[in-house]
Amino acid sequence: MCRWLAYSGTPMLLDNILYRPAHSLIDQSLHSRLGVETTNGDGFGVGWYAPGLDTPAILRDTGPAWNNRNLREISGHVRSGLFFAHIRASTGTAVQQTNCHPFRHGRWMWMHNGAISDFHRLRRDLCLAIDPALFASIEGSTDSEVMFFLALTYGLDQDAPGAVARMAGLVERLGHENGVEFPLQMTVAATDGERLWAFRYSSQGTSRSLFYSSRVDALRALHPDTAFLQRVSDETRLVVSEPLGDLPGAWNEVPENSYGIVQQGQDELRPFAPQPV
């Protein structure tokens, strides 16, 4: 399995989020507390949006995040108000650059922790459901990328929660038809550069860990001396596989079978269920 984080808010150097917290994503690449594996060293990726550009930049590599000099270098120089970061522990597909997250198509980014059970048995039928106009853009061999392109096929541009629900519904239907009891395990983040959606769901009802940060104004009231909270806007929010530190009141678990929307104004938390297709 994997660990990931999504940041939305005041433009920030990546270094402040990726390296500086006590239990940063870089620390989690060696010392994950809540993941299936303690070590997540099968590659990493970061993706970010820059002002005036419609599509995100992506940096991915097959080596471990903890000693990558290029990641360390750009993190101290790249500033963004919306970025993804992911550290990978392969569930069986090859360790190669095209299998590292986040994945990109047009203005969209996508990253995933979890797995489609018995993916090798379901892969052909899942791929046949992808829009032929999109299929040629698939570069790797992971279940995560197939999930992304299924969501694009089912209308991610128009209705992100509905598209992810239809993707999950197809995975579950094909899994059950092939004798897979619990076909899907996922925490997913998706963004179009303006809004961020985060999903937590599993067929078995025991989903991988996922947390969101509390409102900044509430945290300032609790911790008026914390410098980081004075530098960011009330719109700033993090969604993470594991809390980045132990600041009391900072982290909230995303409920089972639910998804959140991080957006300008009021963020939302809603129930999630697969939709039959």
C-alpha cells in the first residue's frame, strides 16, 4: 500500500509540508505508523499547479523519497497553493516511473492508496470499459491508473463524486462476477486544480486510514503561538493518509464510506457508495 497527502490553501513551499513536520510524508516513507507496510520505498511523486497554467507539473521517480536529491531541491524552490504528494509501496505491479502517482490527464490529477483485489483477473474487462479515446493515454500497468481512466470515462469532468462512484460500482460488479469477495480498497484524491475531492471506501468496510485537518481559525484559537497557523489562510486544508504531527485538535478521521470536498467557502463531507453500471 501507499501513503499520500493533498494540500490546498495559501501558496506554500513544498518543503514546509513534505519535510518539516515531525511525521512528514518523507518520514512516513521510512516509518509509517498506520500503513500496511512500515516502509514505502517503491517510488514517489509530487504534482502541483502554478499560477496561470491550466495543467499541473508532475515529478515522479522509482527511487525512495527519503534520499532523492531532486525532490529535496525542488521542494525548497517550488511554491504552490494546490499540490499532491505520494509515496508508493507496490501491491504487485512493476516499480517503474509510469506506475508512480500522481497520475495526470489534462487539468486533472489523481492518486490512490489501496488495491483492486485480483486485479490481474479483472484487468481486461476493466480496461475494455475505458473510453477508447482515453485508452491510449494510459502509460503504466497499475490498478490505480485504470481506476483514474474509468472515472474520466464516467464523467469526472462533470460530476466527480458520481464518476468515482460508477467506477467503484464497476469494479465491485466485475469482482463479484469473478468470485472476488471484497474487490475494492481505496483512499483516492482527485483534483481539477480548483477543487479537491478525497474518498475513503472499501468493499469490506475496513478502509485504509485517511484524515483531514481542522479549520485553521479553530486551530489558531487552540494554539495561538503556532507560527505556521499565523501564515496560512482560513481556506487552508490538508488531507493525509497519516497525521503529520501530534498537535492536539489538528486531525480528524475521514469516516468510512465517505468523501470530502475542499473548495472555496464551506468544505463538505458526504456519504459515499458505489453506483451500479
